[in-house]
Amino acid sequence: MRDGPIELVPEPPTPSLSGTVVVRRDVDAVLTALATDLVQQAKACARQFGSFHLALSGGSTPMPLYRRLMYDPVFRDLPWRQTHVWMVDDRRVPHENPQSNFGHIGGLLRHHSGIPAEQLHAMPIGDDGDVLYEKELKSVLEWREKGHDRLDFVLLGMGGDLHTASLFPGSRALDAPGDRLVVLNDGDGVTPPARITMTFGLLNASRFLAVLVTGKGKRDAIEKLSAGGLSVREAPITGIEPMGGELRWYLDHAACPGADTDSAGAGP
């Protein structure tokens, strides 16, 4: 039995960010909150529209969430048979390449979720991949009533340079015409290899936008973002401004400025 009083770890101040900010002590608790909201949204959309359109980001931070959705019985009632999974962005490499987002995400979902294979939508990697993916999005979403033909849930991350999706500071994708849904992105500012990415227009039209940020390595970025005064070109994440949808941030203590470094969860 433990002697002495239980030490209470103070909560870090909630960062001042646009939208709703959900803060949990460690990564596991953050993923629980996010998965709960995702499943709730999925079930509501499946009931109302008969389908659920989910756009996912790659990288090491969200992969534990995707695995959690596969093995945790609490979240196994996500209606995968009615779900369409889209990629927020990807590198223009073959899906067998370790750098492919779809290679990691699609493989996991295909083998463990029960989602129909034709409802896993990989981004084409050719020179016309943006045009083809945009066409595919419109074709699938047009089955819905006008006004509801949009993504239902988008999971984003944020880099230390304040990029999101493959929308990097100063990159050409930031200048995409407002009517474009998907664009290619390479050249200045883009971490190689070349990318294909959803645009602000498509992302901001979504019903629910979730931004997952964990670990003390992102604390400086959150602090800069909280201070404000940043342009979209220098901080593309500030271009995420939902048009009628909800924006919700999911942070662990370690990512929050002012957190107790010794007691906050380390995060990935």
C-alpha cells in the first residue's frame, strides 16, 4: 500500500486555439477521447445518410489510433460496412513503399476492419492523380442529398513547422483555386517526395475536423499558434477554418505550453 498523500499533477493551461480544445493527461487518454468522438460521428452519419465518409492522415502519431479501432472492443461498433475511407494526403510513391500513407492505413483496415475493399480510396500517384481523385470524390459523394455531399470526419495532424496535410509553409498548394478539392504539391517548401493533398476548400467544408497533436516536441508549435498573428503561408494550419462544421483539437499534457515537463506524458 502506498504511504503518504497522492501527488496531484496540475493541469496545464488550455492553449488558446480556434475551435474546441480537448486536453488529456497522456496519449492513451487522448486517443480514447478521439476514438469516442469518431465512432459517435460515424454512427450518426450512417443512420442519417446511410454512409460515413472518413478522411485519414498518415504518420506515426495517428497509427496507434487506427490500431486501437481494430482491437479495442469499445470501438468495434464503428459501422465499417457503411464507411468510405479517403486519404487526406499521400506521397506520390507506390503503395508498397514504406513512405506511402495508404500502404500503412489501407493494409491495416483491409485486413482487420471488415470494410469493403472498394470503399478504401487510395490516391493515384500519377501526374493526373489530383484530377482523378477529385473526380472520384465527387462521383461517390454526389449520391448524397445536395448540401450533405461532403466529408463527415477528417483527421489531421500538425508538423513542428505548422503544416497540416501536405500543405507546407510557402508551398504552391496554398495557392490552389478555391474550387479545387485535391492538388499536387512539390517544389519549394515541400519535404520530398512529391505529394498529393486535399485542399483547404475540401477540408473546411467537412462536417467534423479533428487535429491530433501529442508530445512535447510539438509544444513550441502550439505555443506559436496560441500567440496568434501568423499568416496561412507561414502557418498553414491556420487555414483550417470550418464552414459550418466543427473543429476540435486533441492534445496531451506534453504538447501544452506550461505543462510540467517531468510529469506530463512523453507522447510520440
